[in-house]
Amino acid sequence: MRTSFKPLAAGVGGVAAALLLWQAASGARAAGGSLPSVGSVATDLGALAGSPDFWSALAQTVGIALLGLAASGLGGIVVGILVGSFEPVRYATRAALEFLKPIPPIVILPLVVLILGPTGQMSWFLVFLGCLLPIVMQTVDGVHSTDPVARDTARSYGMKPVEILVRIVLPSAMPYIGTAMRVSAPAALIITVVAGLLGGGPGLGQSLYLAQAGGDYPTLYALVIVLGILGLLFQLGTRVAERRLLHWHESYREVAH
């Protein structure tokens, strides 16, 4: 019990110290009056909890992020398997993938808003685009990491290509795919919020913009706290899902021991 209590106590102490520093900075008007007190932000958090509009915006944000992540996961795995399994496809797509890799999805936000408007579809498309490429690249690496001896052995036993893919290649690539999904989950949330903040899409990003434009700083900080908690929940959820789905893999068994 002692070993599990000390990290918890340190974490609680860190949060308390951060709140004390925040309150001190607010009292000293360190940010020119734009930093509200802890109490006012807590009051606005309570008010948000009782607002149907807040829960609607929260549901829109979570829904868009999860749908975009799921679609990019499905598409990224399929494309990654194709690129990683067939050399002609790999050589044909290498230049395009390398060109797109360093481009953040927010760069094309004005173009997507122009085409789709400030809608949920616009936010979803940005999430899909922003998460797709990392999942593709990780899946390709996972396919390449498959033991060639295992493939040759499967062929010698008369396994068909589809069977080799399902029973040999995919299990080998799953840890790479799991890592890509875990990294992409918070990115999906961030892109959803930015699409609302800068592109007018629905959700908490739009709520942030309205609070900032109206000078409602307590609500602005309250929304930031909500998004921070939401990001932690996204990370926790993907970690739990990854550990449950890949409990059979040797690297996860080692962690469990």
C-alpha cells in the first residue's frame, strides 16, 4: 500500500501547489487581470455542469473525435497493409506519403471550410485526415516487421495469402497499430477543438471562441480544464483498450509481470 500511496500523494500535492500558484498569480494580477481566480473558475465549472448547451457541445466534440479516429483507424490499417504488403504500391505511394507527412491538417483548414462550411463534416474530415497518415505509416512499419521466416513457414504449410495476412502479418503489426491509435486519440480531440475554434465547427472549440470573444475568462479557463480532463480520459481509454486487445503479445505480458 505504501508504494501505491506515495505517487498518489505526490500527484495530489502537485495539483494543490499548482492551484496555489494560480491563485497567487491571479491575486497579483500577473496577467493583467485576464487570469481569473480559482474560485471563479470553479463556480463557472459548476454552472457549465448544469447547462444543456455545454453537454451538447461536449457530446459533439467527443462524437466527432471518436468517429474521425475510428474512420482513420479503419482506413489507415487497410491502406497500410496494402502499402506494406505490395512493393509496387509502396513505391507508387512513397513520395506522396513522405510529402504529406510533415503537413499538419490545420494548414488546409481554410480550404476545407470553404468546401464543407463550418459544419461537423468539416471537423470530422480534418480529424480523419490528421489521424490517417500516422496510422498508415505505423501499419506499414508493422507489416515490414513481420518475421520472414514465419511467412515462409506459413507458405510451406500451404497457407493462402489471406490466411497468412490474418494469422501472421496482422498479429505482428498489431502493436504498431495500437501505438498509432493511442497517439492519434488525443490528436483527434485536439483537431476537433481547433476546427471549432478556428473554423467554426460545432463543439467545445466553438464554445472556447465565444468565451474568448466575449471576454468571459472564467468560462474560458473552465472549458480549458474540461478539455484537459477529456484529453486524459481519451489517453486512459486508449491505453486500456490497447492493453486488453494486445494482452496476448509478449511485450504486454512482460509489462504485466
